Amino acid sequence: MNLFRAGLLVCCCAVLAACTATASKGPAATVTVPDIGKPVPPASAQAALSSEAFTPYAALGASSDDGLAPGDTYDALHTDCMNAAGFGQYASDAPFGIRANRGLAFAQPAGPWGYLGTALAAEQGFGAQSGPGAQGGPVPGPLSLSSLPQAAQVASGKCANIVLAFNDVMFNGPLAIVETLNNDIGNDVINSAALKRGRTAWSACMARNGYTASDPDAFAEQAEETLGLRITPGQQSPSTPTAAQNATQIAEAVADANCTTSTDLAGIYYAIQASYEQQLVSANQVALNTGVRQYKVAFAREVAKLPALLRHASATFAPGPGGPKKTPTPKSSR
């Protein structure tokens, strides 16, 4: 997945009423607060997502094996476009960031659920990766084209615009249901009373270890930003921290991981999420099936149109006045 560098998404916004049902902003009218008891924590954030009902839909367009439209990814569309332009040999040398709804499909070890994996925390800290393209944010254009032949650079620019245009059509059409449910699930999870209690316990644990941190996601983000570990537009790789900085961030990650384990924060988080995913997928199954079907048809048509699209596309990557669209992030886009 060298084309996409979009980061982990977990959304938070709507307030969830306790112990009964609450209105959802998505097509499904209600969700019921689950009784999770004492959940067993997952082995990793990615392991948790891999077993949840919404993951294949969130991976649509981003993963070649989502199980819904295998191979129909924006990465593949970009390669097909470069092939149609006669420069397929350069497809992997001209990657660019484009939006795909990866939020509930690919995970880092750290997030609103705390840090999963004490051994991983001790080895890599907040620089660890857990899923394809998990770190960093959308990259608004070709990363490095100067070494390519001029004609290949032109083709890459055209293909970037073609894929971006297709992306926007999909997220305003067939995949709008995925966008909406992605946010609804995240909203419901982050505002659940059980998770709030877990995060309070996590914060108290962190305080006992000398860290002031009310929010595990913000704690991880701050560590990454301070050390330059997050990829920013124009970067091909994260910055390299000094030895002292690295020791500090690893200590922070270990404390985070230990508190996550002792409070079962990750177990609570993913048990709640699994319930809401199943509820909303079941309630919206017909709409989701329709969206997937329409996406597959649209993808096939787009591939067939590539020669014609290349004749008219601009070679200057133009994401529009707002830049490349991002998956909605009321709070966390990691």
C-alpha cells in the first residue's frame, strides 16, 4: 500500500445517552448501549479491527483484500492509469496521498484505547506501526517526481487528478454511507460512559507514574508531534529523534501501555466498538450492500474510461481550494 499514507481515524462528537438507546446521525435511528462486563483485551488494535463488522467497509478503496471489492483500490486505479498512459513502470515511483476511509480499518498501537503492547512500546514507542500506512496524514500531492522523465511526471500529475476526482465522487455518492457510519460508530464509542470511566482510571494510573494526561489519544499525538514522528505534507518519512528524545518517548509509551493493561482500557474500548459496529452494520446492511455494488460498478467504468480521461486531465495536481479531502475527524485523525 505505497500509495496511501492516511492515518488512523477514530471519531468523537455526539453524546450517547446511558443505558437505553440514543439517536444516531446516520441512517440507523438508534443504537443500544452494550453491557460489556469485563472484556478481554485484544492482542493488538489491528487484531481487534480485523474481527469487527465494519472493518471491510472502512477498508473499501484502501485494502486490496477487504472482501467486498477485492483489488478495487485507489492504489490499483493509479497503477492502471499509469499503465494506460504508457508509464506503468513508474507507478510505484510516483505515489501520492489520496483519501480513503481507513479510519476503522487500519490501526496504530496507540490511540483513544491507550497503548496496546508493552513489549512493542519498550522497543519502538510511539513510532511503532501496526497497520498498512498507519502513520501520518494525507499527503497533498506527488511525493518525489523530479527523478522521473518529464513525460512520466506529466502522466503522474494527470493520474493524481483522475484518482482524486474519482475519490470525491465516491465519497459523495456510493461511499457516503461508509463515511457516515464511520463517524457514527466513533461518536458512540468515544462518548460511552464505560469508556469514560476507563479513561478516568487510565489518567489516574498515568498520574501515579508522573504523567498528567487526561486523554490517551492526545497523549500519544503530543509525543509524536514533539518528536517529529508524524509525517507532514511534503515528507516521505518521519523525522529522527535524538537518543534522549527517543528514550523519553519510549518511557512515555511504556507507562501508557502499562496503564492500558492495568485498567483494561483497550478491552473496554474495542468491546464497545465491536457492539456498535455490529448494530449499525446490521441496521444499514441494505444501504451498505448498495454502496458496495455501486462502487464496484463505478470502479470498473473508471478503469475503462482512463484513456479518454488522460486526454483531458490536467498534468498539474490540483486538489482544489480545500486541499485533498480527509475522512471526517471531529477529534482524532492519527
